[in-house]
Amino acid sequence: MKNLSLINTGEKVIVIGINENKEKCICNNCNCLNNKHGFQRHILKMGIMPGKTIEVLNNNQDGALLIRIDEMSFSLSKGLAKNIFVKAIH
């Protein structure tokens, strides 16, 4: 089990768990800044939940990850990605 921030570009993984983030979600696409459960809401809006397949399109190890879920692509900060636990698809 690894967190999503450690997955290399081009790899596909399956979400196995999401850790409660202690920080509030900061994004430009939702109204979760003042919401106690903003992290979970933000993640669910992107379709990230246990059992979902994620493809890492770009992980330059310094900034955000570019990921694909179903047919949608998203940018995800390393801080948020560290709270998403995944396993490799074999």
C-alpha cells in the first residue's frame, strides 16, 4: 500500500482508502474552504473513492499530480495525494 503522491507517471492504481485530512481543502472549483469535511467532499467530486482506478498522467515529484479517473483528468496537490492510499494493478 502506497499513497498516491508516490506513484510514478504512467502507472495505474486502485484506490483502497482515504485518510482524513487535517487541513481544509483549498481549491478554486468548489466551496469547501469553510467546510469541516472539505477534503472528502473535494475528493468525492473528482470521483476518487475506494475501488476506483486512477492513472497517473504526470508526477514530476515536485508539484501537483495530473491524474485520470474514468474519462476525466484532474490536477491534485501532493498534500491531498498523500491522503489517498492505493495499490498497484497487476
